Amino acid sequence: MDKTSQVIVTTSWDDGHPMDLKVADLLSEFDMQGTFYVASNNRERAVMGTPDILALSNYFEIGAHSMTHPDLRRLNGQDLENEIGGSKSELEGVIGTPVHMFCYPKGKHNRRVRDAVVNAGFIGARTTREFFLNTGPDPWQMVTTIMGGPLPRFIRLRHEMITGNWQGLKVLGRRGFSTSWVELACALFEEVLKTGGVWHMWSHSWQIDELNLWDDLKVVLDTVAHREGVSYRTNGQLIGELAKNHTID
């Protein structure tokens, strides 16, 4: 997304855990939108039942997150296709509408995995790269602004160095490598208000619950919600609108 005076807020939530329903209630309370990426047969954690996924789809976007939440880079051929395309087909059977967005499990992907997502018919795919105030130039490698939850400073720093995210390192440097995710999330939102662009927070509802971060989440949502001139979108709406307006390179 090119630099623009428009400000867009979006959120996304990975894995399809039952606590997604509590997140959805909070988003509704603050009149915000979100995309919930569901791994239908997640081997690592509990997943919402079919009735809950269907109910959630009436108000929010449901995205695919693979079938079993594997490292997709380790799969080939039909196995890779089944994880990606199978997730899309299964969720579409549940909600009765097209599933447009994909999210790479744990953000792990390569060019081959990215191309498989494109071939499966998704209009975009979200990564775990953070500290961006845009979507990035590739809709199938959508970047984010911040992961909602506490991370030690050295882990955030290491992640940005490994991924070669020099913009992210600059943002961290300007903000003093703050260890408070709430402070950092709010500061990045204030920055996007000044410059224009996209503020995108992603997280896991199960992590918010396990660490009892509900009050922190409310502080962040209260900061970014109900702002004049700010558009609140799902991931799919955002990617679709930017593609239509030719603001994705």
C-alpha cells in the first residue's frame, strides 16, 4: 500500500480457538472488525465447533489457516495442496460463503508455499512480520503492525533481524525498544494517524486468555476505536479494496 492520508485499522486472530468468541464480543463492543483464521483440525490446540464458526462468520471474516497447523515448508505436492486448498474448501462448506484470506501457520512460508496459496484461489495471505504501517507490496505476503501480547525485547529484535525487516528495526529504535506491547501498539497507532496507512494488530485469543491480557486488550481497542476518519476493515476487505484501487504494487 502506497503512503496515503487514509487510515485503516484491521485485526486478525490465529488458530480458531474457542476464546475467539470472547475476542469477537470485544470487537463488537468497540465496533471494530477482524479476521479469524481457523485451522479446522489443529493438532496443537482446541478449535471452535462448526456452529460457533458459522455464528462468527455472520459478523466477522473467517480465513483459512491450514487443516492441521503444520510447517507448510515441509510439505510437497498433494499434502501441501490438501492443507491449503482443503482448509479453504472445508471452511466454505461450514459458512456457506467464499473464504478469501489465508494465514501461514506461525508465519512460516516460502515462495513455493506462497504460490500454492495463490493457486488455491485466495486473494491474500497474512504473515507474522510486524512493525509495518502498510500491507506490503505482495497481497500473499501481507505484513502487520504488531503482535498483540508481551514479547521480550530481544525476541522482537531477533525476529526483525532474521526477516531482514529494517523498517521494523527503525520503528523499534524510535520507540526505545519498549517491552510494553500496549504502549507500543498505541504509539504505532498514533504514528499511522499522522502519516496515513494501515494499523494491523494480530494475536491469539488463547494467549490473551492464558496470560490474562483482556484488560490490556481493552485498552488498545479503546485507543483505536471510534476515531473520526478511520476505516475499520477485515483483512479481506482491506486487500480487496487496495487491489481495486491499485494501491498494492
